[in-house]
Amino acid sequence: MATNVYIDGTWVPASGGVIPTCDPATEELLEEVGFADASDVDAAVAAARRAFEDRQWRSMPPVQRARLLFDLADLIEAHAEELAVLETRDQGQPVGISRAVSVTGAAEHFRYYAGWVTKIEGATSPVSFPDTLHYTRREPVGVCALITPWNFPLMILAWKLAPALATGNTVIIKPAEQTPLTSIRLVQLAERVGFPPGVINLVTGDGSTGAALAEHPDVDKVSFTGSTEVGRSIVRASAGNLKRVTLELGGKAPSIIAADADIDAAVAGNIAGSVLNSGQVCAAYTRFYVDRKREDEFVAKLADGVSGMRLGPGLDESTQLGPLVSAEHLRSVEQLVATGPAEGAELVTGGRRAADKGWFFQPTVFAGVKDGMTIATKEIFGPVLSVLSYDDEDELAAVIARANQTEYGLAATVWTKDLTVANRVAEGIRAGAIFINMPSIPDMAAPWGGFKASGWGREMGSLAIDAYTEVKAVWCHYGS
Ligand code: NAD
Ligand code: MG
């Protein structure tokens, strides 16, 4: 079954053969899944187009469309443990995270957007023509390609699928090749809920499968989460038919720790916000700008905190840090970490692969990091924390400018008891989300997305409704 792709309500063998997915804790093959080629993509897009044009889905009474999404949320919860274990086996994250973040997050997302279905409103506009009624309608964009990454496969799919369906679009899902299994399972659950054939389609495969979708002339929108580099190629590919594009890309989030901060809270919050899922989090805090008066204390407590964490297979309930997702990603983290000492940073703890088997990497802290160093500028996407420092709170503007010296702008945090400092940072940092005295957490009710090269557009909240709809202006002259 897993070697099949889901097109027009049927599981059919993929034309491109199969592609393996591994368990990152054991390096063993978990399963082979279908490898969709351009002909499968064509078939999936044609099915989604037909399902969009026959209007059954988008014209379904909102209460009924909402019912299907509520049912899917319930079904995810009914299969929560199975999904959590599957996510951990395929992706590596500790099973407690799979349960509390990935599966719960996915179910709540479907429930949240099920609630929206009956609340998608237009507006009347006071146009200056006599006897003219003007109103707007929010209509679905059309056929949407949902291309997802490997760090939180199920939850990020829910971020896209729930609002896309709530607004009456039809979709083709393309999960990351490293972690396709929970997306396949979610589509199997959706099949039981009873969405009309062609509304949800799934093509597993690699970047070539995603590229075929991004280029496809009959796809109206691409919603992509992944690397900035691939995001750029999606923008280029979308130019043909001027697709709508939502991009959630990389990050290099700064954390500013002021002299008056509660250091224990800052350390705990920054550890939570930086090594969750072994740092494979786009909003992970990786650059710590600490007031020099508190630097030694912060570095010591940070290093102590991360080095005491239990690394192990995600299925072990006591594990706090799981493996990295793939051998390739482990190599990339190792190479970036090696630039730290080479460029003059002080390695305080970690810095190496943590086991012979499984793609584990030690949580790593560097001190004495300078702004231009590779570890301070490149997204590492691993459990690697760089501590920089600053001299005096009077130079807050200078610290903010340094924190802004990055192509990214996804998230930032500040730790202080001073409301002026907190709000100056909140105003000054060019990023999509600012957290004051707390780690970064997504919530379906709050907009999520990036400034600068961290992306285009926003997901979650009401903004996701905007992102999956077009506004139509209707003019009606009723005078004689
Ligand atoms: P990636 O860009 O390599 O792959 C993401 C997806 O795109 C996969 O499904 C992949 O198969 C597909 N893909 C690859 N090449 C493609 C192409 N040319 N055209 C279309 N699709 C293509 O990213 P990744 O390595 O899986 O994920 C890690 C990256 O994702 C990090 O940079 C991280 O910051 C980012 N990320 C961002 C957010 C956010 O909300 N901003 C969330 C999670 C991850
Ligand atoms: Mg895998």
C-alpha cells in the first residue's frame, strides 16, 4: 500500500518505482514508498482540477464541509498513539514530542479550521455609484500543491491541509522523502472520513516530484515549507502561470538576554526553544546575545543544561533528544560545527556525533562567537547554540542591529524584566514572531511566517484563510 500514490480517490502504483525511508535512530530501512514521477503528478493535478471544477467540494454547504474536517480531527485523535509512534520511527523525534506537539497539533489544527468553514465572510463596500450594491466573496484559489519538509511532517501538513480544505480548495500533497509515512497515514484516515474523490491527492517522491508540481501549469498555488534555496526555485518555477506562492523557509533566530534577565528562566526557555527536535526547528534560537555581565553565568548554565540531556531513540520514553533525520543532514551539521573552532569560537560542550549507530549529534554550545562566523550566520538545523555578547544595555539599538544582520527573519526572543527593552526589541527585530520571556511556540490562532528570506505570507489564524482564497468583487446595479 505504501508504494502506491493516492490519485482521484484510489491508491495506484507510482510510475517512478519506489523510494526508501529510514529510521534515523537505527539507520535501518523502515519502508519503501512510491516514487511519483511527472506522469503521476500530471494525473494527480488532473484529478484535483476535475474535483475543483465539478464544484461539489467548494459548493458543499459549509456545515457539511466543516463536519468532514471535525471528523478528521477526531480520527487523528482516535489514532493518536499509532501516529505518534509512526512519526517517531520515521522522523526520530522523542515520542513525547510526537504526541504533545505533532499529533495533538495536527488534530487541533483541523478542528480550528473546521470552525472557520462557517465563518468565512465577505464585506460590503460603500462604492460611490448610485443604486449599486458592492460586495466581496472569498473563493478558493483552486488546485493547491502542499510541499512539506521532514522536521515536523504531520503537523506542518496539517498547517496547510486544514485551511486549504476549509476554504474549498483541492490539493496534491507532496511529503518530504525522508519522512512520508504519517502523511500517507493521514490520507488513509481522510479517505475514511469521506472527502469527495480528487479533493485530496498524495504523491510521494523526492525534489523532482515537488519540482514537477511547482512547474505545473494547472496548479494554482504552491504552499511550501522547507529550505530557502528550494523556496527560490519554487518562485522561479511558479512564474509560468503566476501561481500564488506561500513560503515558510529557513531561520537563524536570535535570543537577546539582558542584564536584568532571570537567567535560570532564560536558560530553561532557550534550551526548550533551541534543541527541541534536536534543533531541527526553523524558529530555533541559535544566536544568543548576552549582556557581558551575565555571560559567564549564562554559558555555564546553558552548557550544563544541554549536556545533561538524555540522547537516545525517540521510542525510549526517557529520551529528551532524538537523532538527526538523515546521514546527509548529520554530515552537514558536522561540517558546519567544524567551522566553529576553525574560525576561533570556543567549544564549551558537545561538538561531535554521539553514537556509532543512529544519526545522533551531541547538543553543542559555542562561546566567544563573533558576528561574521559561519556558525553565527548559516542555518545549521541541529542542536548547536552560539553565544555572542554585548557590552551595555545602552547599546540596545546596536544589539538589535547585530541580531538583524542575517538574511533570515522568522523568530526572535528577548529575556528581560524591563518593558522598554522588551518592546524596543519587539519593534526593532525584523522577524515574523517575537517572543518575550518565552520560547518560540506556534499556535494555530497566531500568524506564523517570515520576514526577508524566511518566506512569503503567513500561515495559521485568519491569515491562512486569506492565503487560500481569492477575493472577488461583485458589483450590482439595481436602479431602473
Ligand atoms: P527542502 O527544501 O530540502 O525540502 C522540502 C520539501 O521540498 C521536500 O518535500 C522536498 O522533496 C521538496 N523539494 C526539494 N527540491 C524541490 C524542488 N526543486 N521543487 C519543489 N520541491 C522540492 O527542506 P528540508 O531540508 O526538508 O527542510 C528543512 C528546511 O525547512 C530548513 O531550512 C528549515 O528552516 C525549513 N523549515 C521552515 C519552517 C517554517 O515554518 N518557516 C518549518 C520547518 C522547516
Ligand atoms: Mg525516515
